[in-house]
Amino acid sequence: MVNNNDEGPQGTGVGFIAGFLLLIFVAGSVVPFAGTLNIKGQLSIADSVVTKQDASGKFKNVESKQLSLSRSAIQEKLNSVPVFYVVTEGKMETELYMSFDDARVASDGIPSSTVKGTTLDQVMYPLLLKRGRMRMAPPPTEVVTAEENLLNLGKSSDSPAYRLVPSKTSVQQAKEFGLELSNSDIPLFVADRLAFGSPKGPQLPLFLDKDDCLTSYKRLRQGKSSLPEDPNIRTSTLLETLISMEKGTRPGLNQLAFYATAGDLLRLTEIISN
């Protein structure tokens, strides 16, 4: 994970790899604060995420400040997700790509442009949601300039509209599940009975790519052959998950973790290091 300190981008790749080495089986794990929802029986860590496949009425109208996450906690989670953008003459374009390859293709069509990168926490609230920033590591110069421009223009018709662009691969994967994406939203994939170990306890990984989700499940199954051969994959979206975190609509939200592809994480590390 990229931290808001001097550790630098190298922590990104290390955190990602460590997560995969600490696969654990936690189907029976009970999420914290279950009792505050007045729900009978134990809740699995899988209940921490809102998905398209949820049963109708599950956790209906539940909102709890006790379960919600602070902005800083949410930004810490977004800090593990790389984002790429095209820069022309020192100015960043309005499309923010979740895939380096997609950003590179866009850059190839714009003369004298380059691809740069940052993490999702640096752009989500200031540029995409236009809700200002909180304490974080200093953003790249282009992001700072873009944010200042937004603040100066306010609600003017000339104010640029930044847009999050999901990878072309993930869009096709989402269609397999009938998942429709709104503007600036990206799909997330989660496999039941799969979690990662961490110093803070089990984490439910929300993958930006379905293939990573499948690969992780297969690695888990190698050590636990009693698991079904094929995982039950459920789908969510980034915006749906952020809303859930802010409003506290599920127990155990702090156990959710975003996992980008290793390729994009390495590309970001290379960009920041140069």
C-alpha cells in the first residue's frame, strides 16, 4: 500500500504480494458490531460488502454512524489503488484511467502527451466528487493545479468534469454478471469464502479484475481441497462501496480492501520512481 509517509511507492507492490501470501479461510468469521444491527445469528465477513447478488431487502435501510468509516479511513483504503492520467503541456486531461494500458492508448492519440500516475485517494474526493481534500501526501503537481482550477471556477459552466474510466477488461467482465456502471464508476469482484490475513485481522478483498479474484481463490483451494472447485463470485461497484462506507450500511466495513492488478501497481511504482 502507498502510505502517506516517506515509505514511498515501493510499499505498494510489497503490500499487494504479502496479501496474496496470506490467504486464509474465514467463511465462519464473525464481523464486528453485528449486534448493533439487530440481526439474529452470526454474520460472515462476506456480509461486509454490498453486492448486486444480495438477497432482496438484506440490511434494508440500515445506516449507523458506529459502523461508518471516517474520510481518512476511506482515503487510506483508496491509497492502494493506482490511477493514470494523460498530461499535455503540463495540464492533465479529464479522464482518469484505472488501467495504464488504456491511458497509454489515449496518450498515443494526443501529440506531445505523457502518461502519469497517482493513487485514487489523491483524486477521488477533490476532483471526481468535488468535495475537497483532507490530510494526505502531497499530490502530483498536475493534480494540485487541477484542484485549484476547480476551486477557482466553482460551479461555473467552464468547470471541467473529471471522469473515472474503468479498464476495458473490467467492463467486459462486469457484463458477464449483468452489472451496469454509472458514470465514473468501476466494477469490483469478490469471491465468497476468500479473505486475506493482515495485522488488523481478516480482510475481504475487492478485486478490480475478475481474473485476480479467480487466481486468488484457486491458490486458496490448493491448500483446502474441500472448497468448491469454482468460486461464487459476487459483484459491486466503487461508488456503491464508498456510499456504504460513508453511511455505515454494513458491519465490518473496515475489513474491506481494494486490490488492483499487479501490472498497474508496478507501472505506478515505475512512474513515481522516475
